[in-house]
Amino acid sequence: MPRRAVIQSIGMAVADKVMTNDDFAKFLDTSNEWIQSRTGILERRIASDEESCSTFAIRAAKQALANADVDPESLDLVAVASVTGDYQFPSTSCIVQDAIGAKRAGAFDIGAACAGFIYGCQLVGSMIESGAIQRALLIGVDVLTKTVDWTDRSTCILFGDGGGAVYMEASNEDRGLISTVLRSDGSGGRHILIALGGSKNPIGAQRSAGCSPYVYMEGREVYRFAVKAMGDSCCSVLQKAGMSVDDVDIFVPHQANERIITAAADRIGLPPEKLFLNVHKYGNMSAGSIPVALYEAQATGRLKKGDVVMTVGFGAGLVWGANLIRW
Ligand code: COA
């Protein structure tokens, strides 16, 4: 039996503060009807001033470890997929590593925006399968509400804060990653970005036109890209595994927008009962959305040990990809 990378447990953490669509209508020219009909979002969680990326990463990590009854000192790696880390550096994974007492683990962050958890599964999974490491925590988490312009009604209504963590270990069981596709198209980078604060446009430099500290997004472009990218990567990951949608027990996509998800699911011919959705409760939590959805799918009995789950994500980069996992 080949060495597999198996997800043994999962944890999640989201901000406590709930913000409804009607709350936005108090200070923006928008409505519950508009937001709900365009995105499927009813409410989202908003981090407090005291909360940051590591707040949710640490909570989710501790829960995943407790659920598998794993000693943090036995971990070889802590990896955090996020584009809203606590600092430019050090990496958020080092903050988590210290907070959970993973004394002998390596730590690094993964920057693939809303596809971060998809990339992370492949990266960490391959490290385990190769024998380089035995035990790892992979965390997908984002706090994008700290980066939005609260006067921009087309972006600030979309996002929420939180994430999830999976504990992965080497195993001879017939479970784990089945296949993965990872894709990118940097020519579309301008469609969704934060221009200020990196080495190209440092914070200290004078702000020029189009160089904003906030999330900039061309919604229609991203929408078109997302539907195609999700459909294509699902088809590719199934083809790579020699499987079809009939073999998929549950589809857990990046939860950005219900319309994008259902359009992509239609495109691949997925029966609606196989689709897991929780975007209505949380909005788009970027790299946090897939692990939180996996957690809730498992907690509600929709995702069971041995099931084939298809996950797919897309985001700023542009990047996208999909994983097929036997849970
Ligand atoms: N409330 C009311 N009206 C709004 C609004 C809001 N919150 N946001 C935008 N509008 C308005 C626009 O100003 C525009 O008005 P105009 O026609 O007078 O100029 C109109 O609604 C249509 O705007 P448009 O951007 O074409 O809307 P849309 O139907 O494409 O929906 C998004 C906008 C953002 C919901 C949609 O494009 C989307 O979901 N894109 C993908 C975003 C995404 O998933 N990003 C994350 C990727 S990981």
C-alpha cells in the first residue's frame, strides 16, 4: 500500500460578530434584496479590532489537534494559507506554531488567495507522501474585512472572517488525496488586488492613482473567470483520477458567491444534492472558506469517512485549482 496523506481531523473558528445585509443598508446605498440576489450572502462574521488572522488560525488549529488527540510536539509542520497574515513578516504560521506549542515543527505561509487551501493540500500532502514529514497542520484562514473599503458597496459586502485547520498524517489507509490540479494566469492579476503595501508600492511611498490600500476588484471579470475556472478544474481533476461526477459524494467549493457556485456546478453536471453551501452564513472567507465548509459538512453528517469529496477554489493571482480527496 503506498504512503498516503490522510486528513484525520478538522477544526474551525470564525469571528463572533455577525453583520447582516440590513446592517450594510444603514450606511451604504444597498439592500438585503440586492446582496442576497447577486451573491446568496445573508450575513457574514467580522473580526474585532483585537482579532487578527492568527486569532482564528490558533483556535482552529487547537480544535483540530484536540479532535485527533494529537500532541502538538509531534507535529513536523505548521502551514498557513492566507493573504491577510498578522504581519508582512514574520509569517503567521510561526505565530501559530508558538501558540500551540509545536516545538519541533517547521512553519511557512502559503499565498494563493482564495485557492490557498487547495494549494496547501497538495503541497503538504506531497510532503507527507514523499516521506519528508509525517504529521502536519494545514490552516486556511483570512480576515479580508480588514482590507476592504467600507464605502465600496461592490466589494465590502462580499467578505467575512475566519478559517479552518486540518490535521494530516502519513497513513497506509486507503484514504487521502486522490488527485489535484493547480493553475494560474498572472495576466489577470489586475482584476483583483491590493496595490499598496508591497515592495512595488510601499506604504511610505506617495499613493498614486489606482494604488489603493484596499481590495480592488472588477466584479464582472472575476465572476466570468470564476465560473470557467471552477468548471474546468473540476473536469480536469476528475479526468486525472479517472473518475466522473457520479463518483463524487459531495462537492465543497470555495464559498464566494452562490450564483458562481451553482453556475459552475451546472456546467459540470453535478446534481444539486451533492453540493455543500454555507456562503449565506459567512460570505467569502477566502482561504478559510473551504476548510470551514468541510468542517460543517462533516459536523452535519453530509461528509463521512470514506466519502469522495471534490474541493475547488479560485482567487486573486489569478489562481485556481481542485482537489479530490477520499475523506
Ligand atoms: N448594492 C446595490 N447595488 C450595487 C452593489 C450593492 N452592494 N454593488 C454594486 N452595485 C451596483 C453597481 O454600482 C452597478 O450599478 P450601475 O449599473 O448603476 O453602474 C450595478 O449594481 C451592477 O454592478 P455589477 O458589478 O455589474 O453587478 P454584478 O451583478 O456583476 O454583481 C458582484 C457584482 C460583485 C456581486 C459580482 O460581480 C460578483 O460576485 N463577482 C465575483 C466576485 C468574487 O467572487 N470575488 C472574490 C473572488 S475570490
